[in-house]
Amino acid sequence: DGAFGLKKGLLRGDILLNLDSETEGELYVGCAGGLDANVTFKYAAEKTPVRNYTAAKITVKGLKGGHSGIQIGCQRANANKVLFRFLNAASAPHDVLLCSVDGGGLRNAIPREAEAVVMVKTKEYEAFAKELKAYEKVVKAEYAGIEDAVSVKIRECEAPAEMVAREVAEKLTKAVVGCPDGVQKMSMAMPGLVQTSSNLARVVSDGKTVKLQCLLRSSVNTEKAALGEAIAAVFSLAGAKVQLSGSYDGWNPDMDSPILKAMTASYKALYGKQPAVTAIHAGLECGIIGSKYPKMDMISFGPTICYPHSPDEKVEIASVGKFYEFMVDTLRNIPKK
């Protein structure tokens, strides 16, 4: 929000040191642009059946999650996709009534947890629960070596008074299953770098609406726009209102950057080796600031931070001192402008 609110003409400097990268010894010279897809399903809540149905809470948890840009290439599971995949598959043999859903959290974090309260016919509940148990094994097998702690469980709960309208619940479920998620394209110019991705970050109901948030990223602006149109098409066909907003451009690398040359020389003088020069599939403020100050000479660096935007976030203490020493030396040797 702060970067978007920055006015043209406010800054007089022409070199930007962005202290927002997460691997010591790496200098970032480019990043992905972003786009938000905000989806709303409106519905008139329906009364739940008073007899012959059993209410249950399905919970997906134990996933690693992580930053939706940095960790998206790790192929980690998305709790929202895991949850709705089962609901969609189970709706064919069973009459599944969706009462509420609450999945994911931050828009830029891969969802670690998701839960839904559903109702199924009492005579079918045991079979339904067995199918969920079998589905948990499928998910564990598919994500073996990636999501070793994944858990998909069900337990009976008190029956809620209302549920999501049947027609809306059916369309919502199919749309979530069909929504593009994860890595969509890898970069040909920089091997190993994700070029375009989507993260279905949030699915939550409030008794009147079900709202969803997707964060799209790409270093190619036209691909980002096309992915937004694809997601909008899926949810629009399902009857939802879709708003694409918050678009910002990526930051294109300038390998002839004066600050890049100065910092490369400084790092080598301090530590006897060349720093890695790379780009990142995440949104750095440089992309937004650069659109308002196109002549700004920018670079991004920082200490080593692991698992950002998750409860496992941590910083490598030893890298902080090294990063600070490098920053001070950079300021001593800043290029003349």
C-alpha cells in the first residue's frame, strides 16, 4: 500500500537499495509483477435439513505453506485445492451440503489449512468418512517427500442452522477445482526461475457470500493479464463476480546498472568471491517504485530469511552482521550520480 501511494516527484535520490531479499550473498536485479483476482459468490442461505443428515467438519492441515512467490516452485499442496477436490469427487455418490468454508489466510501465502462444515445423509456418513480417509492416503502419496505432515480429517459436529445455497455450492466447488493454481510457466531466459504462477490464497464464507482471493505473478505482463482473464472466465461462468485489481509491473533487470557493478566489486573485496546476481518470482517494491521513477537505479539484497509468511519464518543470525557490513561498505562506495 505504501509503495502504491508513493507520489511522483517526492524522491530526489536516484539509487534505491531495497533491503527486502532473503538470501545473503545474492543481489536481485528483477522481480515478478502481480495481480489480484477477487471473487465473490452471493447467495441466500438455505435452511439445513432437520433430520436424516449428519453434520461434520472436514479439516485439511499440516501443510508447509510458505511465500506464494518464493516457495511456489516447491510444488507444495494448496489446502483449498485439496479440500475442494474431495468435495467435488464426493458430491457424485453423495448428497453433500456445504454449510461453511474457511481456507487459507494471507493473499501472498500458500494456504496451509482449510476447513469446511458439511452435511451428508446419515445412512451414507460412514461410507463418506471412509472415502475421506482413503483420499488422505492419495494426497500423502501424491505429495510424498514434499508434504510429509499432511492431514485430512473428519469429525462429527453440531448441525448449523443454515447452509450455502445448493446451486451456488455446486458451482463454487467446480470453479475452485478448475481454477489455475501453482506454477503455470517456467522462465526460458533464467533456468529454474518461475515465470508465471497463481495462488488460490483464500476461500471463506460469511452466511451471505463466499469470497475468494487469488494472487497472480509473472515477469511477463501479458502472461499475467492472460492468466487473470482465465481465472476470471472460470469464476464468471460459475456465476461469481470477479474483480481484477492491484496490478503492478515486474522489474526488468539492468545488467549494466552502476549500483550492481559497485556492489559486486564491494562484495568481492570484502569476502573474496562474486555475489550471485539473480531475479525473484515475488513482488518487490522495486517493481512499483520503478514504474513511478523509471530512471531509478535499483538493487535488492538482505540477510538470509527462511519460510517467510508462515509460522516457520526465521532469520539466520550470522547472515545479519554480514549483510550489515556489506550495506555499510556499499554506502562508502556508492556510485557518483
